[in-house]
Amino acid sequence: MAHAWKACWVHALAGSNPASSASWTSTNAGQPPQGLARRLRSGSDEEGLIVTDHEAVRAFYAEPGAMTSSGEHAALVDALPADLDQLVSIVHGSGIYDVVASDFYGVDLPDDRQAKIHVRRYAEMLDELTGDGRGLAETRPPDQQLACRCRNFTLLLLGPLRAKGIPARARYGFAAYFNPGHYEDHVVCEYWNAAEERWQLVDPQLDEVWRERLGIDFDVLDVPRDQFLVAADAWQRCRRDGADPERFGISFADLHGLWFVAGNLVRDLAALNKTEMLSWDVWGAQPGPDQQLDAGQLAFFDQLALLTREPDASFDQLRETYRDDDRVRVPHQVHNALLDRSEPV
């Protein structure tokens, strides 16, 4: 299993992706992201990466994007409650994590249902969920739930939150609670807690079964920041704080290292621009498996970490970088590393 996963990633990242790391390193090594480059040329330093209109930032994340639009199901989503706890419970009754379906829930997923983990858009997930005639708020038995991975669970929460005007965004990074001593690749939701005026991490994947199996003792609706590291925090720990990069990745697939953290920086930047991709989608500047990053790449990803670590403070640069820099912008086609094929976005 681990070797098969790595082979798919090697193929996706080392040659079949037209915008692979090999294609940008020679021409763009050492150049900062486009938006930040213009800011630096104007004489601003890191202290200048401030956007004062935080209400505009929250308004951006309070509206659906291409991946989180409910499409023709808007009326059904509007009928869902606005309460976070209730919405997360609905997500728990809608999706099942395919890898542990048999072990945790006693469900053997046929191939056609397992393939639903590759669905990218919330509206398409709703197509699947509404096909059984049940309402979205109804709890489905595990053998009738939509096959999901962490990013899909996150979209199932992002969709209704944004539809109700609640600021929310996906964060790509690493969780400390799956495998003690390791930080496993993961995606969670970050929503704006208006009452406390702060961004709050929510893990919509962790239902009662997951919490019991993992011995979770924290509130999954308010995940501590040391239990989930956004990609920029993981990068900083590895680059500046002496953390071992080999502890960051997907342990069971033997995929780990600084190259993996760098890939999640690219995915997190896209998500902060409301383009929430599959965790195995490959494009642009993402390094290949076990690739040693050169000085130019390290400098580039240092700058991406600077932009994404405090996204509200660098919002204008986040948006400009994503718009103008094809090393990070999601193209019309990406490589699905698990299926080892190019797919339209």
C-alpha cells in the first residue's frame, strides 16, 4: 500500500504534471511570490503586510466559492440550521471516512461508492446525498453515507456556513491527534466566532466513534492550535524551531518530509483563496516525493508561509499572489495523484 501511494505521487509530481516543480525551479528559484515581490519592491517590510479592513476579509469568507456553492440545492442548504454544533452533527450523519469504514463502522464500501472521495465540489456532494430522497439534515446509516476524506468533511461544513453568511475557510496542515509523535496530513474548518471575535478551528471529521478510538479529550469544535498546525506553522517548526520534517506527512503511506509540508503550503494558499482542492491534487510548485529543496525553493516556501500564517494580515498579498503567480494558482487541470491521471477542476 505505502509503495503504491508513493509511486502515484512520484509520477504525479515528477513528470506528468505540466507545472511540476522541475519546470519552475530553474526559472523562478529564489523569486518571492508575485504579490509579495511587488510589495517588497515598493520598500515595505514584513511589518507592512497589514490589511486594516478586517470586515472585508470576513465578508470574503462568508460567501461561497466555486467549490462550496450549493448550486441547485440552495433551498435545501438554506433550510439547514445555522448552529455550528448542529451543522457538525449533520456532517457526521452524512459522511463516512472510507479508509476506516470497515474497522470503525463495519461497512465494506464497494468501489463505486469509495470513488466518491474524489468529488471536488460541494454541489456534487449534494447531488449524491439528495439522491436517496432524504433531507440533508437526516442522519444516514453508515452504509448509506457519502465516502469522504478530511477535506470532504470540511467542505460539507464550509458549504452551509458560507451559505448562511458565516465566515469560514478550509485550512490544510497537520494534526497531532491521529498518530502520537507524528503530525498527520489533515484538513479542518476555520470559522469566525463572532461572539469571541476570533478564528476557531473545527474538525468535522471527528464523530463520537473517532473521538473514542483516538481518546480525544479536547473540544473538536475548538481544536487547540497545538493539536492542529496550519501548513505555515508546520513549516516554521521545521525550518526555525528544530522539528523533524520526517514526522510530518502520511505515515501509513510512507510520505513525509519537508517536501510534503511545502505541498500543503500551496494547497493552503489556494484554500485561502476559496479554491479547496483534494489533498492529493498536484499542480504548480509542489515538490516531488523525497525531493531535497534547494535554496531558491526554500526561500519561495518561506514566503508562502509568511503569507499564509496570518492570512488576515496579508490578505491583499494572498489574493494578488494567487491571481498572478502560476506556481500556486490552480490551473484548469490538475493531476489526481491517487488515480494517477489529469482531471479538470
